Amino acid sequence: MPIELQSIIKTYRMGSENFNALDGITATIKDGEFIAIMGPSGSGKSTLANIIGGLDTPSSGKIFVNKEDISRAWDRALSHYRNKKVGFVFQTFNLQPHYTALENVMLPLIFSKVRLRARKKKAVACLEAVGLGDRMKHKPGELSGGQRQRVSIARSLANNPEIIIADEPTGNLDSKRSTEIIALLKKLREEKNITLIIITHDMNIAHQADRVIYIQDGKIKKAR
Ligand SMILES: Nc1ncnc2c1ncn2[C@@H]1O[C@H](COP(=O)(O)OP(=O)(O)OP(=O)(O)O)[C@@H](O)[C@H]1O
Ligand SMILES: [Mg+2]
């Protein structure tokens, strides 16, 4: 799904002052593209990723996903987009600590009203796709950091997303695990023709992307 951002502004009100966390972002992301978003801390990367994924809405500007303006979408259309089209992966994994890997991956399928048996089958397939077929009954506390991130990638795959947005997915991993996680995301993207957006501070990851968007002070500073 092609994504087109037009003059995106996100304003936060801090006391009596307005602050633009995003200050006029215009960009196009092609179907199936692998984009790295880079930039200093506080530059607006996560804010942008959340807006692209429908977790947040812009103060002004438009976002067209498949030519449909999601910035003006009703709540139901937006949550459909967020739950069915987008998979999220976060630096801190955001897994439920009391649930097993299998239950964590099944969770997003509950919201999409998939029946229990089909949920289980799909979750098993997603865990197998990330190489965790032998760790399904483990809880997050019983898994390594790299394995936890693979569970969260499996969870992001549960609803067959067309876009994966990963916000510093390797931020808590050592370089070996980090390389494995990026290789996995790239493989899944190729197999399933998923648009991949990775926020990272790591030049090695950025080098592997089709394109890098650099953000500074809420603006695109340069893009390659
Ligand atoms: N809810 C909020 N209210 C006010 N300001 C906010 C809010 N959320 C984010 N900001 C501000 O917006 C700016 C951009 O934040 P964002 O999280 O997008 O940065 P980032 O580029 O992802 O940084 P990092 O690399 O540290 O994760 C920051 O200056 C932050 O303080
Ligand atoms: Mg961030």
C-alpha cells in the first residue's frame, strides 16, 4: 500500500506555548518499500511512525494510504486500518508478561473476531515463521531479548499486515541479535511484500534500507 504524507504537522500545547513535534512532513512511501527513519532523539520519529500507523492523528495535513485519506477517517475506519493493515514492533517489545508466547500472538486476533481454533493455528504459524516453534509455551520472562522481539514480530504478523512499523526494534539488543532481527524483518518483507518502516539510530540498518529519511526538529532534513 503506497503511503503519501502531505504537510503533516503535529502540535503539542506545553503550558502557554505551542510546540510542533512534526513541522510539515511531506513524503511518499512506495508499496513494498523498506524505509529507515533516522534523526536525533526528540526529532519526531516516533510521532511520525505513530501517525503513519494510525495510532495518533496529525494536527493538520493529510495521509493517504492506498489513496484513502486516513487523517480524516472515522474512528472505526482508523481502528480497522490500525488493526488489520499495520503491524507494530517496539523497542521494549510490549508483550503481556503473564501470557505465553502463543497467547501473546493470539491476542490481536481476538480483536478481529477470529475463532479460537483458527486463532491458535494462525499464531502457531506466525511463531514458526520467526523460528520460535519450540518456545510457544514460554512466557516473556522465560525468553531471551532476541526471542522476545521475535514474539513481538510474530504478533505483528498475526493479522497479515501490509505495513510493518518498527520503532527502534533492536534498541535493546546486542549486535548479533540485532542483525538477526533485521534479517528476519527483511525476509518477511520479501516473502509477504510488506512495506517496512524501521526507525533506527544504527547506520548498518539504515544502509540496508531502500531509502533513508532523516528527521530533525520535526522536518525532513534530507532523504536518500
Ligand atoms: N504527548 C506529548 N506531549 C508533549 N510533547 C510531546 C508528546 N509526545 C512527544 N512530545 C515531544 O515531541 C518531540 C518528538 O518526540 P518523539 O517521541 O517523536 O521523538 P523521537 O524522534 O522518537 O525521539 P527518540 O529517538 O528519543 O525516541 C519531543 O520533543 C517530545 O518531547
Ligand atoms: Mg522515538
